[in-house]
Amino acid sequence: AENAETLAAGSSADTLEAAATLGISVSRSLPFLVDAAPSPGQVQILPLQGEALKTSFSFGTNGWSDEDTSSLQFAFFVFPLGDGYTVSVGANGLESSPAFQPPEIDWNDATSARFWGKMDALMIRSFGTSPNVISKLSSGSSSSSYAFFTVVRARDASGGVAETTVLGPVVTPPADVSQEDLTNALAESQNSGDPSQVLASVQVVMSLSGQVGEGNSESVTTAALDALVSVTQMDSADDETLQQLGARVTQVVAT
């Protein structure tokens, strides 16, 4: 109590010994850095609307904040928007009715019903240093426009992760699809040397393979299996890539 009254009176201590008499203890620790997760940035998609398999969509991100922005790595995902929204192109970009509300996504627990791999997501690219990526998309089995929302995740050097979500793009069914279109898309992705690009291409191609006839679709399936084999020979294989590899093998075998 006496020490409390002394402190309340505004007394100060000039030495550690004097501080100890006032009930103040001082300890020394090793240097450490408090590193929060990145602060979300912006996402750009060009074009906002295009044709399945034919249009190359460009995804870019910027404006993230972190203690060391140069160390940030980015991963890109697109998810089907679902039937509860109507999307149109307005003066300020894509607009949805009702207003788009990003859903809850579980990025870690594969047993969760909200796990990203169970939400028909397309991983355009796993974590990498470039803030830009280009990809072709599918319209699925839809005979009309198919809307997506895009999620970009940023990871810093300490493992902190944050994400930002935007509406788009919108993909229309292709006017026509040939076997050559599908196999060329697979070959193009393999030439990139990026396993994420190959897996994304396989997912898109197999969703459209039924449009080229049974005989031709068998050739596409063979090319898709060859593409998956090439992924196993590439060096980069993080958890997300391995999860997608298993999903794509299942997709190809089931087609």
C-alpha cells in the first residue's frame, strides 16, 4: 500500500534498484517482431465477361498492407456464385441482385462442409509471388451465363493469411467447342510449367468434354490424364495443389 501511494504521488525511479523498492520489476527478452496478417487489397478482373474456354481472363491484385509487402505471396480462386443471384454488367462493373455477400469458406478443415475444395472452386493458382495470373474458365453445364466470385489470398513471410473477395467474372457458353480446342488448352497449360495452371485447365476442359462427341471425348480424356501425369513430375506441390490433383483425377476417371 505504501508503494502504491508513492507511485500515485508521481515519484520516479532513476535506477533498477530504486524501481525495485517501489514494487516495479523489469525483465529483458529477446528481440521479437509482432507481425499481423496482411490487410486486404483490391482485385481486378479483365474482362468482366467472356466466353468459356475461349476468353483469357486476367486476374490481378494490389493495395495489400503488411510489415514486408515484398514477401507477400498470392493465391487465386474462383467459385460458382450459385442460383440465388442475378448478375448483370452495369456502369460501375458487375452488379448482383440481391447484393453479393461473400459466403463463409473454410480453408483448412477438409471435413468441413464449407471446405473450399467441396465448393466447386477452381484454384487458378496456388501461392506465388506474382500478383497477376491469366486463366480460361468454364461455363459448366449451363446453357446460359455462369457467374463466379473471385477470392485472392495473400500470405506473408510469417504465415499470416488474409483474403479479399470480389464478384466476377461472368462466363457464357462457347458457341462451339472442338476436340482440338480442348487438347490445345491442355497443351498450353502444360507448357506453362505451373501445376496450378495445368489442374485448372483439366477442370475446365473436362467440364466441356461432353460437347465434342463420345469418340472425341475419349481422346480428350487421354490428353487430360497425360496432363495430370505431367503435374506429378513438376517440383511445386503444396497442399492445395495436391488436393486439387486428387480431385482432378477423380473428375477425369468419372467422365
